[in-house]
Amino acid sequence: MNITQRKLEIQRLVGADHIPKAIKRLMDFSTDFSKGRTDLKTIINISTGLNVLDEQQAKGGIEKSAFEEKRTALAKQILELTDEIERNF
């Protein structure tokens, strides 16, 4: 697959709310097309943020609207990083 096809795959995963799988694909995407470790650190931070958010939800420590807002922000970060990697490739 070329960079555009891989980017579209990540976008589809985010659109279908398959965020954990999108993060895995983004990690592969970054490894194949990025020139720096900064992107990997950003992906790790996104993944950590998702894990913390899921833990908060499981414990009932976050309201549904706040959960959805934060999850949407993480999804936006995935899409923005994907665009940035493609732009700099």
C-alpha cells in the first residue's frame, strides 16, 4: 500500500471509532513514512491518553460528555499527525 492508501485506512478506522486499531496503524505508518522519533513519542502519548481515559470510564470517574469530548480530541490528534507525516514525507 502507498502512503495515501494507508492514510485513508487510518481515517476510516477513526471514522468508525476504532481508535485503538487506528493507533496501531498510525504507529506502523509513522515507522514507514516518518523521519523522526518525535512522531513516535506523540503516538505513545495518544495511546497513553486513551488508556487513561478508558480506565476512568471503567471506574465511572468521568462523565459521558467529558469522555466523548476527550476521545474526540485524541481522534483529532491521530488525524492531524497522519496529515503531518504525509506532508513531510
